[in-house]
Amino acid sequence: MGKRQQFSFILLCLLGAGGCSSTETAVDPNATVSGFCGNWAKAACSSAVVLACSGAEKVDSELTDACVMSQRVFCEELLPSRGYSSQKATQCLDAVQTAYKDARLTAEEIATVRHRGDPCNHLIKGAQGAGESCASDDDCDTLKNYLCVLKNGEGTCQIPTLVENGDSCSAKGAACNPGYYCGVDEACVQSKLVGKKCAADFECATGLVCDPDSAVCTARVSPDSCTKDEDCTTNVCDIPVNSSSGRCVSTITLSASSGICEDLR
């Protein structure tokens, strides 16, 4: 290249809006809800899931595409209409892929992939500020690790700090471990089991409510007639296809008859 040509090239680079960098800024594949949910669906629709939910003998592109389309819609319905950010999307997608890879879902995995539990509860910048009231994590700025911390049944946006069972939970961000709650004496106490005296639902273990007449913790429903995961002490309600109720279980192994499979095929 002659000197005159080199000068012209350099001048064009200097005048150009983007310059002449040899690298371009990478496009974020999760920047939008649509993009994120497309990747969520691909992570969920593993070969094991497609085989289990379709009942087919082998995986093909048609079955996989159907799973991805259906699961993408499910994902979009999980997210609120505003506040999404891709800042922590990768951690969530990794968890979704891990949960679905063997077509068998534990209670912890179901919390993640069906209810956007940890780490998928860090995708929304909620409108409520630090210390303000909240009803769910999405009300808070989860991108900065604020979550809705409940005390005496009331929630405020805090950066939670887990405290040991029996220790004080009086600090604003203090949160008790699963199976415990912050009691009236501001210490983490064990959630009450069936038949134990109670004053409010939050005192009772998962799947139980405080009966207003007897003031004791009782089961929400029979373990053989649950309609949602929170009805169960295991946090897992296995509802078959074409049924409005199911039974409480500890894990779900996906199959063509599993209700969960209705948005995975």
C-alpha cells in the first residue's frame, strides 16, 4: 500500500463512527426476554427430556423444536412484564440445563425451573428500594442481590444474610434457613409440624396452614389430592396429564404422562 493510500485509509478510520477496530462488540444473546427464553428452552429440552416427554423411541429435530417452542412460551410467562436484565442470566441458564439433563427433577430443581427459584430469582430489577415492603423477590432489585425477606409474615427488600438456627434474626437482612422462621422473640425457630399450636400460617412448615378454628398447623390438602407444589410438605405436586390434581412426591421422573411435560413437547 502506497503512502497516499495508507493516509487515506487512516483518515477514513479516524472519521468513521466505529473506527477500524479488528474486533466487534459481542452481542448479548440474553439481552431480551425473547432471547433469554429461547436459550432457556434450549437448555431445558435435553435429549433425555425430549425422549421422556414425547414417549418416542429416538430424538429428532421435529420433537426438539416442538419442545423448544412450548418451553419458550412457558419461560416468557414466568417473567414479569418489566424489569428484566440479563446481568445474571447465565447462572440461571446453567442451572436450568443441569436440572433437566437427566429428565428427573428434585424439589430444589423444580423450585428453579418451575418457579424461578435460586439462581433464577436474580433476573429482575424491581421497583421497591432497600427496606421497602414487598410480596415477592421480583418486587426488589434482585440484580443487586436484594430479595424479599419475610418476618412475621411481612416482607421487605433486603440483602439476606442466613443466620444459624436458634440465633437472633433481629437484623434487617437476617434470614432463617429453610424449615425455620423468625419468631416473636426475633430468633430463628423451627417451623411447626402438624398439630402444633400456631397463630399464623408462616409459623407452620411447608405445605401446612394454621387452622383458624383450632389454631394448630394442619395440612393444606391430602397428600393424594394436591393441586400445586406449595400444597405439599415436599414442595412437589406430581399432577398427571389431563388431571387437575395429583399427589405429593419428593421427585418427578418425567414421562409422557407427566403434567410438567405439557410444556416440554
